[in-house]
Amino acid sequence: MTEQERVIKDVITFAERNEEERMFDNVKSYINKIKRQRDNLRIELKKYQSNEKIAELENEIERLRVSSVFILNEKERKEEIKFKKEHREKCDSGIYHFFEATDLGIAVDVKCRECGVDKDITDYSAW
Ligand SMILES: [Zn+2]
């Protein structure tokens, strides 16, 4: 091997090594980028899951608040919603609740504030 050939060989080896290192660095930075994305997604997922949990709890609180204020059971609640829905087609007004405590239980009527239409929504099966 001549001196010139040796120099050329060294230059090629050097260039190849540099190329490998550059490729390796690229792969490394790509992996790091993926890792960062993964970590960010984990944080997002946690946030999303806790948001979902909060929404779920808020719904539960709202449900408890509504049923405790009106002392309605599930069946009465459904009747109340049905009345509101059906009546909204005629007039768009709020409704009153009338409670009557009897020896057997609490009777409940709903009545439109505007036109006075009322309905007994008591669940007598619970009496
Ligand atoms: Zn009405």
C-alpha cells in the first residue's frame, strides 16, 4: 500500500465512522423525542382521566343535590322530567312543586307557573 493509498483509506474510514456516529446521534435524538412525546402523552392522559373523574363526581353531586332538594325518588324524578318535557311544548315556563306530608308518605304534585296545569307525580307504589 502506498502512502497515498493509506491516506485515502484513513480518510474513508474516518468519514465512515463520522457517518455512523451521525446516524447514531440521529437515532438517539429521535428516540429521545419519542420518549418526550410519550411522557407528555402520559401527563395528558392523567389530566384527561382526572377531568373525566371530576365530571363524573360533579354529575353525582348534582344528582344528589336535585334529589335531596325535591325529595323525589327515581320514578317521581322521571315523571317530573316527563311533565317538564311534555309541557314545554305548550308553554316554556317553570314549574312549582307541591308537597303534602301524609301518614303514608309525601305526595308530590308539579304545577306550571304560567298556565296552572298540574300533575300528581307521586310514586304510590313506594307507600
Ligand atoms: Zn304551562
